[in-house]
Amino acid sequence: MDRKGGPGRVIDLGETTARKDTKRIAALIGAELNRPQTPVPQAELDLLEHVALDNTGQSRSVRYLLFLLPGAADPTGFKGDGLLELRVLDLALVDAFLNVLDRWRGPTRSDQPLYLALGRIEGAFHRQEPNR
């Protein structure tokens, strides 16, 4: 996967900061704030949304995993086995989900495409209580 930037760095300011370190710390903070944002993996998100709207075992797992990203419950009430749900997916869906997950672990341009997809999926199903 091609990803610009990387995970954020931890900037340890310590108990006290000498005046001479102020410029260095400001530069570190500035670099983190200006780190390139990753583009939304729209093709993969569209594929996963399309599958999630179906009524198969893979659809159930994809739906569960997509809602797991923001910590929301699957609208059908299915409560899966966390990321172990990847095991039931074919390779193309696993790759698509991992790409979506990878892109959303860093700063993205917007979370709105994910929430729009989740809203459309949720609208297609009646909200039910979790199954366990």
C-alpha cells in the first residue's frame, strides 16, 4: 500500500522545556500538523458498501467491519468476532477493507465518505438489537 506520511509521532515535552528547545518543539508540532492527509479510498469503500447491502455471510461480515471502524453497532444486530470476521471474506474484500482501515488510521481529508456509506447501509436495514 502506498501511503504518504506515517503514523503520528509522540512528542515528549518532558517535565520542563528549556527556552532553546521551543523552536525545535514548535517545528516538530508544525510538521505533525502539516503531515499530508491521505485521500479517501473511495473505490474500496464503494465496493465494501455494495457488498454490505447484500444478504450473504460475507455481506454480514463486511457490514459489521465497516461499522466497527467508528465503534458503531451493526444495524442488523449482528455482533461478530471483531477483526476475525476478515476470515470469512474473499481476498478482494479483505484487501479492500485493509486499505480502508490503513487510510483511516492517519489523518484523512474527511471522514464524511465513511459516514455517508454507513448511513446508506443503515438506511437499508431496520435497526435491531445485538444478537449476543
